[in-house]
Amino acid sequence: MKLSVRPLVFLAGLVLAVLLAVGPVPQPLGRNAAVVLVTLALWSTGLVPPFLTSLIFFAAVLIPGLAPPELVFAGFGSAAVWLIVSGFVIGAAITGSGLGGRIAGVLAPLAGGSYLRLVLVMTLAAMALGFVMPSSVGRAVVLVPVGMALAERLGLHKGSNGRIGLAVALTMACNMPSFAILPSNIPNMILAGAAEGQHGVTFGYMSYLLLHYPVLGILKSALTVALVVALFPDRIEPGCTETAARTPLSPQERRVALILAATLALWMTDRLHGIGPAWIGIATAVLLLMPGLGAVPPKQFNASVDFGMVLFVAGALALGAVVNASGLGSVLGGVLQDWLPLRQGARFANFLSLTSMSGLMGLVTTNPGVPTVLTPMAPDLAAATGLSLKAVLMTQVVGFATVIFPYQVGPFVLAMQLSGEKLGHVLRITLPLALLTFLVLMPLDWLWWRLLGWL
């Protein structure tokens, strides 16, 4: 979006917000809708820093009493926020200890002197990690510092197309393919829990994977790699991929490597011990900050953690909570249900309508909020379309795996912050990828679902 267009987009949103606040819409629903619309307009246009938009949102809902403080500030107690805080510390330790550069030296020959191969190798590494690590934030804090060290080693310096492209590719790959792996992303687990609790529907790991991974995991990742290489073109200079002479691990590198290995082991086995990834991350951050043990001096804590990004993520979580609690999400879902061409027997139109409904809902609720709003509506949607209840629930995955703006997915923020590149670069990939998803991947998904007998 061009800079000159952004104020016009925000102005249009502001005018609509005023109409909602003073118009015929029942209050306080209209005022909630107005605040949400202004917040989304600011986040999507980037006219002010994202953390400032969060503070504006907090003030706009708290001062007139549109939502109680315990709801607005619930995001600060969420696992997602504490995963991000600990993720910053882990990323700083990997970079500061030199461990990231050492791993990059091992990976450099795999790039083969090709920028395309570099992006592909790191994307495949992130996709593979999605099967063993349940947290997209965890995947980002491990791979992004290594990827950035690898970029520097290959001559792709900060601000260059190649470094930005690799940062964006890792940001996407650490999160997007994992929507197709049941326990690997937060929205997946919210959907699974809500479906079982409200409707008695359970999802099997393999059936979920088979239904979603071929298109949402493999094909979508291939499109992402192609877009990154096309929109951020660059090349690796000859001679940069030579293997450096091996030197022994320093004591600090050894300590960080041991702590990180233990963290990875606990993250991979969370279903066995029941400790959440966020709380494991906090314990890891404590060790890495401990004087004489870790690699991040306590005095550098403020420099390691970007609290502006923490405010942004907490604000995004709060917005979703306010949308759900105020009933705005249900109203919007009902409006979309009335607008969409849902009817018995129209399987292709019904599939595209339901997946689009889920994708568009994420613009308002953020992606983790989509299953919270749409799961209670699933029986009505099944009755309107003639699809099975389980199929209707599964269409949500295609929708919340479609990211249009970066603010919809908190881990995007952390990954780009760890890379040192601007979050706005992600928008250059998410917009065309979302368009390709609606035009190409969703119809392909429909064909795949039909082949498997789901439609």
C-alpha cells in the first residue's frame, strides 16, 4: 500500500467508525465496533507504531467502560505474551553467545551458492521442526537468529533484499505450515478444544494432517518461497559458502547449547509432562539471564526484549477478547452468514463461502479468535449447507491459515523483530499469498477434500 493511500484508508475507517458510534446500531455494540474498526485501520495502515495503537485501544475501551480491565489486560497473562518475552531472551542468547553463527557456518554449504536454495533449505527446516515443536514462537526463536547469522555469512547484510527475504520466509515457514499440524499452533488447539467441548467432535492427528497438509503445508509453502524469491530478489556471492575452520565450543556456547537442547526436548515432549511451552520458555529465560550461567547479562534484559512488540501482541489478544465478549463477533458472523451464498447442494460455493468467512473473520478477531466465534455457529452452518458438522468445523482451518495482515498472527511480530527487519516487509508476501489462496489454493483444497470424501 502506498504511503499516500494510507491516510485515505484510515480516514474512510474513521468516518465509518463515527457512523457506527452515533448511528442506529444498538449501543454499546456500535461503540465497540467503532473502536475495533479504528484499531484495525491503524494496525493495517501503520500510520502510528503498533504499540501506540494498542495503547489507544486500551484507553478507548477502558475510559468509557466498554470492557472491564480484567478482560482488556487478559492478554498480559496469556501464554502467547510470555512465549514472546522468553523468545526474545532465547534469541539474544543464541546470537550473543556466537552459537547462531557457528550453526550458520555448518549450514552455509547446504545453500550451495544459490539464494533460492538458501530460502528453500531454511523453509524446509522450519516445516520439519513444526512436526516436533508445538510452538511457532519456539520455532522462530531457534531458527531466525541462525538464519540471520547465515545471511550475514553469505554476504546478505542487514537491509539487503536477500536478508529481508530470508527473514520473511522464516517468519512464514515457522508459522503457516503448522496450521495443518493439529498440535502445532494455538488456533488449531482452540478449535479442537471447542469442537469437542461444544459438539462432541474430535479430530485425529493423521486425518487432520492428511486433510490439510498437502495444500496448506506443502503447496502454500512452495508459493511462499516463489513469492519471496520473486519479490525480494538477490544473489549469493561466490566463495561465501566455504566451510570455516572448526574451533572448539566456548564455555558460553556450550552452556547455551545445553540449555537450548533441554528446552527443545521439553517443548517436543509437552504432551507427556503437561508443562506449557510458555512456562518452559520462562524457565529457560531465567537460566539464560542468570549471572555466570547464561549468555544475556541481566543489565541487557531491557535491550533484549522489545516491550513495544509485547504491547502490540497483548493489544491484539485484547481486541479479540473484546470482540468475542461484546457479541460483535457473533453479529459479524451472522451478517456474513446472511450475505454468503449458502444453500443445500452447492458444495463448491458452500466450501468457498465457509473458508472465506473464516479467513475474513480473522481480520476482526485475529486468527486465534476465529474458532472461538465460529465454532458455536457450526451446527447452523451445517444445516444451511448440508455439509457434515465435522467438515464445517474443518473449513475454519483453511480460513485462519489465510493471513492477510501481519497483526493477525502474533508470532509474525516476534520473528521479524528477532530478524532486525521491519514487520511491514511481511505484508508484501501476505497480501499476494492471500489472493492466491482465495483464487487457487481454496479451489484446489475443495478438489482434495472431495477426493478424500469429505465433501
